[in-house]
Amino acid sequence: MKSLALGIVSDLSRLLAAQGFGEQPIDIVEALVFAMFIVADTYSLAKPDQDKTIEEINSFYDDMQNHFIDRVIIKDYQITEAAEIQAVSDKFYDLCRGRFGEYGEKFKQDISEPGALSCPNTVSYFLDNLFIQPLNNAEKIDLMGEVSDKIIYLWAACVESFK
């Protein structure tokens, strides 16, 4: 699951770059959290034993949090103070759990619309949170279609991988 989440972040980063947004700084935590949501959501739908599935998703979230702390915070940002590492870890944990519900609500709105072939509410919310400097309306509209298509593709790929 960790490889899928990291692959999703990579795919989305390449898509943003191809669409001319490669120079705009993004919130990597938001990108990771969104990817984790896609993986966890598709995994939970694909597995029949919900108790075991919840346990495995929680383990996945813990693994991703540890990866983020070890790779990004300690190695990339070279933070070594235990209290600061714990504060960042707690923030990542809280954001992951909170965003899962928020993205889940947006996705439910999207799939409840008859005939919807994309996920505009989910993508709009993601784009609103992804960029450090918010996109203007024209930029956001330019990205909506491509990002929606990519997310539908990634969701389908995750579902297929968990069958």
C-alpha cells in the first residue's frame, strides 16, 4: 500500500508539471494524505473482512507516518530535536485522520450524482488544499479535467490491484 501511495504522489506531481504547474510549490503532506486516502478507500472497498481491513489500514497509516518522519522530516529537513519531530508527527497523524473523513465526504457527494463520470468535488477540495499559494479560478478550472481523469484512473488501478 505504501508503494501505491508514493506512486500516486509521483503520478500527480508529473501531471502537475506536464500541465505547467511544476514550479508552483505544493504541500507534500497534503499530496501524501490524499494518496493515502485513495489507497485506503479502495482497499476498504475491496476487502470483505472489515475488522481486519481497518487494522491493515491503520498499519498502513502508521507505516506512512513513519516513512514521512524518517524520510522527509529527519533526512530531508534534518530535524533532530525529539520534541519537534513529535510535534510534526502528531500534526501529520491528525491531518491524515481528519482528511480521510473530509475526502470521503467529497467523494460520496461525487458518486451520489447520477451519471457522474468524474469527481469534481473531491478534486476541487484537493486542489484547494494542495498548493501553498492558492490557485486562481482560471488555473483551477484548467487543472480540474486532467486531475479528475488522473484520479479516476488511479482509483481504478488501486481497485484492480486489491482484487
